[in-house]
Amino acid sequence: MANINFLLTEGPFQTEKWATAAKIAGAALKKGHSVSFFCYLDGIYNGLSTQKFADWEKVPGDYYKELVEAGAKIVCCGICVNARGQQDGQFFYEGIKVGGIPDWAAFVGEADRVVTL
């Protein structure tokens, strides 16, 4: 099975890239592939448990929570997290970790494919 890494750099309410990544990752996990994410820049907002959007039954963070529950590894850049006032990731869903570029380097080193969105 393949090991797929995603580099996600945009927040959930800027574009639909968060949805594209979540759908591809979910399909890959269902087929038995390994999936990892490194969330960088505004991409760190994708794992927030505090998201609210009145017209949506599920917000982007809910999808990323489900990916973690299905076995995906998600690490957010610690510098990006703190620079955006997210206090070391305390508002992330459980299982979404705060790390750094060395984590992304490890993901890329292990990956068969890297997808940047």
C-alpha cells in the first residue's frame, strides 16, 4: 500500500482545497493506504475544534477529526500555530499534533506521493 503525504497551506474558508484533500485522504484510507498531513501557514486552521458556520452541519475540522480517527497522522507547524494565536494547538481536535518542519521532512521521506494544496 502507498504512503501519501499532504502539505496543506490554506485555511478552510479561503478555498475548497481543504475539502479536496480530505476527500482524497478519506478514499485512500478506505483502500488501506497510509495518510499524513502537514498543515502549514493558514492550513493550521483546518484542525480547529472551535469552527462554527451556521449553515453547515459539519465544518472542515470535523472532517479532519474523522481522518485522524481513521488513522491519518496530522501535524501542524508550531510556529504557524503560535503566530496565529492558537496557543500551542489547544483548540485542535484530539490527535492533531503540533510539530515542525522536521516532522514534515520525515513525512516526505516516508511518502510514496506528496500532494500540495
